[in-house]
Amino acid sequence: MTDLLIKGGTILTMDADRKIIPDGAVAVEGSIIKHVGDKAGVSSAKKVIDATGKLVMPGFVNSHTHVIQLLLRGGLSQDKELYDWLFNVLYPGLASYSPDDARLGTSVYVSEALRAGITTIVDNEDQGRTDAVAVATIGTYARTGIRAVYARMFFDHSPEHMSKLIETVLRKGVTVKHTTDLIETCDQALAHIESLMDRFHGTENGRIQVWPAPSLPNICSEEGLIRSSELAEKRNTMVTTHLAEAPFDANMYGMTSTEFLNCLGVLRPSLLAAHCVWMTDRDIRLLQVNDVKVAHNAVSNLYLASGIAPISKMVAQGITVGVSTDDANCNESVNMIQAMKIAALAQRAKNLDCSALTSEKVVEMATIDAARAVGMQDSIGSLEKGKKADIIIIDLAHPQLCPLHHIPNALVFQAYGSEVDTTIVDGKVLMENRSLTYMSREEELQLYRDAQKASVAIAKRAGLPGLDRPWTRLGR
């Protein structure tokens, strides 16, 4: 007898052969998948889920996000480009957070993510140097059951050209209570990251990981970038950074930021580079040669008017790319199906080519490719015997999914995200029949009420313009 049996559904395995098994079965023992195939080959189980009329597939892997920033969404970030948003919304807002705010933001984020079929996240945490915030955030991962990487970000360098930009941008935030307390020393940052690794990396049956995350090349020292890469190699983790997100940070010292990282020797297979919007053909070749992984954030790049990354070129050259949602407050949602659709459509428009990024490839980029991008391809990203039981069940009985002739097309272009019926992480059912299992519906509604109050209080403390501002005409 197994612990969990999912039977009767159409199984999208995402294995090497991309097998699709009609009327199949997935059997789980503990946290491990023991059988994927014909339901006739499975005995009884302690818990049986009837997936008839539904799609059973691997959970989505969100390869780049910022979790607690969710409390800063809802209109606080609108009409701002990247650096205006960073210094006039994000950093002042985060500086006003308490550990309880971090816990609330993480709780709402996980609730939304699980409802959207996201089972793994890479959380790039800007406020992580506050130990109480880090503990509150990681503790919420543990309590809710999601698989999570806590990528602890840091800034240890402020070059002169960056200081001038910040000085100019701050003038746009007339009412904002700005914070300049962003820089820490490289020693302080890496010591705290190692401390978090010692305490949390590999905990919760391996569900929790901790990575170093130097923010981006132009506000991290060469020492910080190199030592982060060395720490990742030493602790057998990955390292992640933001790369060439906007024109301003695409170049360093007369060369591209990608070339700069190559000169430092940190373009390695263990590097996950987020965004990669402003890339030359040479930059793309450098990523490919060094097997650097990429987290693609189509929605936030469009939201902040940063541009459209040359993802179809990267995919054509064999670079591993994962689809991701980025911050909830420069996306306004935590929805991988929406992110998949926009990623596909943006590449079609950029290349004037309807096959620039196919629906099949985009589904791979949200599952097995994303698992490879975060270094977990041997344990998640596909439904195969011996892998972790991170599984979602999608109800196909919705008008937007009828008629359905091609599963990848339906997932990318027809689905909304709300069709996810059941979410399972590490063999545990965290949502079933659209109901979260680790909290009651009333507790969930109270969470949302508390998060709304906390968000209003944060915005007031930070002096952020709220939704009471008058409507404005385009261009003002």
C-alpha cells in the first residue's frame, strides 16, 4: 500500500520523452514518486485522489521572485521605471517592514502561489540582512510546505555613477521617506549568509535551501561577486544575481556587465542570472559557453518598461531558461500560467515570428527547464519514479479549456491559472479541491484582511503615494 495514489487523469510527465499518459496513475510513498504509468499497475493507497477529467503534471518552478514585497502591490508601483520604482517604492517600503509584516507577506504569497500551481520558488530577499525578517520568512516556508530557496541578497558597493543616478531619482519621490541604509560590507553579508546556511539549508526534508545572491554587478564589489561564487561552490549551492535588466546596468567599465562577470570568472554553471534583457550576441555566447542559467521575467520587464529579453536566441543556443514571475509588486500577481503566456507572446512580437517560442518550450521552461535552472533537475520538474512528489492537478472542465486539442497550447494560451485544483509538495497535499489544507477558509480570509491593514500601514510609514491620488491622463 502506498501513501498517495492519483488515478484516472491525463498525466503530462515532462520526462525525457515528454510522455503523455491518458487514464494513468501516479503513486507516492512518503515524499517520493514510486510509480508513473498505467493505473492497472498500482495497488491501494492510504489516500486516493480521483483525477478523472483532469491533467496531472509537475508543479511549476518559479525561478526568480521576491516574496515579501507582495505587501507593496495593489497600485503602489504603477507608472514607474526600474530605478524610480526601486528607490521611491521598493526600498522605502521594505525599510518600513517588521518581521510580522514579512510573515504576513510570505503567507499571502505562498497562498497565491500554491493556488496557481507553483510548488518551488527562488526568493531573492532584499531585506534578508535583518535576521528576524529572514527567520520569519523561512519559518513561513516551513509552516506552509512550499519548496523554497532563500537567496539572501546584498549590496556592498556604491560606485560614483550609481550615486548620481540615485540622487536624481530620489527627487521624484517628493513625499517618500527615503532610506540610504542599503550598503553592508562584504564580510558582514557573507557571514550572515553562511549563518543562514548553517541553520536552514537542507532543512524540512531538503525543501529549504539558502543561496548567496549578490544583487547586481554595479552595486556589488568584485570581491562580493567572486566570494559569493566561491561560497556557492564550497556549499554545493547555486548563486543568483540580476543581470542587464535595464540599459543603465547593462554596461560596466567600458564593457558589458556580462563580459565584466566573465572577466571575474563568475560565469559558471552554478550561476542563475535573472532578467538578461540588454544582451549582445557576444553576451549570449558567453552564457552558453559557461552554461549559465537564466531566469526570464517577461511580465516585470514589461511592467517596468525595461524591455524584452532575447529569450528565443538563448533557447536556440541551448541556454537553460526558466520562466518566472519576479516581484509581486512589479507584476501584481503570482501566476506562472500568466507569465508563460506573456513570455510566449512577447517573443512572437519581438521577432515577428509565431514560432519564436513555442507552447511546448514554454511549458518546459516552467517545469523541467526551470528545475534545471535552479539546480534541482534530478529531484523535481518532471513526474518520474524516484523524483520528489511535487505535483499539481488541473481541472479541465472549464469553458476556456474547451475545446482542447493540444495540452501545451491549452496551458499557455487558454488557461487562466485558477484551474489548478490540487497542489502537492514533497508528497504532502497542500491544496485540494481549491481549499488549502494547512489553514481553514476563515483563517485564510483573516490573513488577507491582516495583510491589507499591514500594507496600508507600511505605505503610510514610508510616505508612498496611495490609491487616493487623482486619475491622470496618459503622459503626465
